[in-house]
Amino acid sequence: MDQSRLSKTELHVHTVGCYHPEDLLYMVRDSYSDVDWNRFGFLDRYESVFGVRPDPIAMFERALATGSLDEIREVAVYRWHPGGRFEEFDTKSYFPVAAAGYHLDTDQHQPILAPIVEHHRAEGLTYVEYRNAFAARGQEFKDWHGRYARFLRDASDEEFTARYIIRLDGRHPVSSYMDVRELIDEKPDLSDTIVGVDFSGREIPPKNLAAFYHRIAEDNRLHPGSVVEPVVHIGESFFDLSLESAVRWCHESALYGARRLAHCIALGIDPLVAVGRREGAHQGESAGERMDQIRYDLTHARGLSRCGVGIRERALEEELDRLAGEDPEHLITRPYDEDRLYQVSRRQDYVLDDLCRLGTVIETCPTSNLCIGGVPNVKAHPFPKLYASGVNLAICSDDPGIFGVTLAQEVANVSRWFGLSMEEMARRLGDPWEFRLASQQ
Ligand SMILES: [Zn+2]
């Protein structure tokens, strides 16, 4: 395969995370002095986290006068550094949100989306799936996402295809999804642009999404001309789970029918590294979660045993009986020893094997995992294990503007970090375009 294909299809970006400093300048070049820069508390947050209060109006004025983007870059870009905090990234992500807010008030989507689409086009990308979130329901939700999708549809041509993935409300997954389905029914010309729905933010137990997965599969069967596929952020941030449960959540998401899984750090990180990330990491989880894990182990006993995981069914059944009398929210603590850590890595193998069987795709976002996914350093990144497994794997950039990287740089980083030639990577990974959503349309 032509190795440049690895850097032409982007399957995982959030619109708000796509703004490089020049894109921010482009977005507000005529409006920066009218923007409410403290919208959503951006300036207050920045001051409390970084100890300085930026003056965006003066920054944009100087950038326009001098042509230098350095000051904007300093505030907008979050570079990975040991000891970096999610809070720092999160604070910086409000910079583009504040900038876009000015245009949102007037329902203008062109000035918000044009800078990032043009940037991606100039980078040489030919296919991008954009994820976007909007905290509303019903008509407002449909109108808003409808405008975004329409812009992306109109921005597509023979050289560049933009697709749209709508983030659902994890607390009301079915009704939130129904809003998307209604939007497509009401505006059928958007059906080839709206290709997916996503869950991001705090991870949701897959079983809570069972009704959603069932509904979307049924709708896709009934409406093969307007397929919307589910994707989910999973196995990214799981400190409140045991490692076994974090691995299981990835597996269950795939079994329920998620087409692609974002991150899956839980499936590739060395268990010893994972538990060493924090004092007591992954030792505690709720009794309800432990019970779910036992039921999973009993269901998958044969396959797990084949992969070298010791499943003592009798003991698990007894534990399940004991836990049945407990408050499901009660915290259970189970420390790790060498054997348990070894068995977690076998569980990772079991699930990766099954993802190969299912054809599920993992979207790995290397810089993002280092910056905000709790991967302590490059050596600890899950990529080598995911890569060695044979699972469908796509390199993506998540929030390229905020992290100050492009997809091509992400691919080059992986090549350098893990000593893989581009030819070798192209052969193993294939063309990520093959993993695009709703490709049967
Ligand atoms: Zn993401």
C-alpha cells in the first residue's frame, strides 16, 4: 500500500480540538475585539491553572501586526510534558470554544468550520470524520447539528470528503440517538454526511448502552441507505475500575456492536505500568462492577482459559453469591500480585483476538494518550501490543490543534518511537480509509 495513505484519512478528531494557532486567528480576525473571551470562564480558569491572565485582544492585535503566532501558540497549545495535568489541557480547550462562541450566537457555522476544514485540506488530508458535541435536545439539537453537517457536506468535493459524527448524551442514549435519526429522516440529503454517533467524556458502562446498541442495529438493518454507526471512547480513562473490568468494557463495547473503539489503552498497556501510575490505582471498584466481571468470566470461561487466564468457576460462583447481598455501590478493594498482573495481560490477548474476529477497529491517538490518557511515557504506550496483535488499527490525532500535531506527524512519531519503517506500518495497518463509517452506503 502507498504509505502516504496513513496520513490522508483522519478518523478521530473533535472539531473544537482542531484549531491550530493560525486557524484561531483566521476565525476571529474580524471579531476578536468583540469576542467574550471569558465565555465559559476561559480567562478565569486559565489564570487559576497557569497563574497568568491572557489578554487575547492584545494578543490577536499583535499577531496581526507582526505576523507572529507565538503568543497565541503559548496559550492555545498543550504540549506533552511529564507531570502534565488534564486540567491544563482542559483549560486550553476553552480558548477555541470562547472564540467560536461569538459566531455561535449568530448561528454562523461557516466561520467556525472553514478554518479547520481548510487547514486539513492544506495538510493533504482527503477524508476526515469530525466529531462534535452540543448540549441540547430535540429541535435545537437537530437544527444545530443539521447546520454543521450541511457545512461539511457542502465543503466536500472530489479531493476532500468531510463526514460528521454526533456525540450523544450518555445519560439518555436512546432518545439522544433518536434525535439524530429524526434529523436524518427530516433532511435525507444529510444522510451521507452524518455517518456516526459517539460517546465521549466520562466512560459509560457498556451494559447501560445495550438498548441503544440494539436500537441502532435494528434501524440500520431497516434503513440500509442511511446507516449511522456507533463509535465509543473506551479504555482511555479507567482509574475507578479494576484492570479486568477496563479490559472487559472494551470487549463488551465491541460485542454490543461498536464499529470502532477509541483509545483502548486498557487493552495494550503493561498492567504493571497501569497500576504503578497512582497510589492504589485500579485496586478498587464497586461491588456491582465486580459482579459484572464475575458474570463475564463465567460466560467467557472457556476462551479465557484457552488464553491462559485461570478461571475457577466454583470460587467465582461463591463470590457472586456473597456479593449479591451487598450494596452494589459498595467499594471493593483487591490488591494486585504478579500472577494477577500476568493474567490481565492474557485477558488483553483474549479480547484483542476477539476484536480481530469481530473486525472491530481501534483508533489509537498517541499524543493524546500521553497528554491526557495517563500513559506515563512513550515507552509505556499501548501501541506496540495493539500493533502486534493484528487488530484493525488506525492512527488518529484526537485534538491536533491543541496538541500542536498533524496526523502526518503522529504517524511519523509512531514510526520513530517504535522503530517501525513506514513501509512496514503501511503493510500492517492498511489504508485507514477502509475503516470509515457507513462505507456500505
Ligand atoms: Zn476523542
